[in-house]
Amino acid sequence: MKLARAIHFDESDMRVYHSPARTGEWCISGGFEFSNWAESDLEGKQRQAFSNGWLGLETFGRVTFVAVTQIEPGEMDRLTDALAQHFVDIYGAPDAATARPVAAEELGQMAEMCEDHAPNTLLTVARELSEAGVRETYRVIEAQDAGLEQFAIHGSLDE
């Protein structure tokens, strides 16, 4: 089974998101956070989170890029429980048992999205408001094999 982890190439996420996700934390789309938003809600850092942010499942912060990687079933169970509790704490779900199937569905959708991609494939999300609600599209950036020459230092040991 595969899921995606937050990845940072620079410090930009630390500046553009109110609450940035940590490198390496598991992520999902998290579009549910914006289900009741209107155009007037899309200002500043909230706009950036809405437009391009994946949701980290530890900090519940946002990140621009995620990388596909393997996840163990036990870890998926732990994430499901944590997300269910988040639904109780933040969104008013009556209890974790009631929220757990919804959390499992959110994680299942992300796992399904990741399943056909090789490890280290990068994913981005783009959202827009439409008449029907929040519309998400995804971009896939395939992992590239790095040649040794990209990392080798050329020179002479005789000098």
C-alpha cells in the first residue's frame, strides 16, 4: 500500500502557509477543510492553503509537494484513528467511532491516488471554487533516475 509524505525543496512553505506541515509527515488532500468556503474566505495564506496545500496528518498543516512512498497497514490504522479524532476535535463529529469510516475513506482515496505511481513520484494539488463546490486537480511529477555524474566531483587527486 502507498501513501504520500510531505516534502520540501526550500523554505517557501514556511512563509506561504499559516501552519506548514513537517517534512516527512503523511498527507492527504484535505479538501474537506474548504467545503463551506466562499470566494471571500480566500485571502492571504488561507488562499495559498486552499489553492495548493496538501494536509499533513500530524500537524494538520499544509505542504505544496508530497512524495509517494510505501506505508504499512498498522501505520494506516494509526492515521485513520488520528484523522477521526481530528474530525471530532475540529469539525464536531459526535465521536471517533462515528468519524472513523469517513477518515478511512479520505485515506483510502489518497492511497488509491498513490497506488499506481512509483515511489518518490511527486504530486501537487490545485483547487478552485466552482458552482458545485471545491474542484481539485492533481499533477504528477515522475521520479527521475539520477546519474552519478550529477553528484560526482570532477578533478584530480594529484594537485
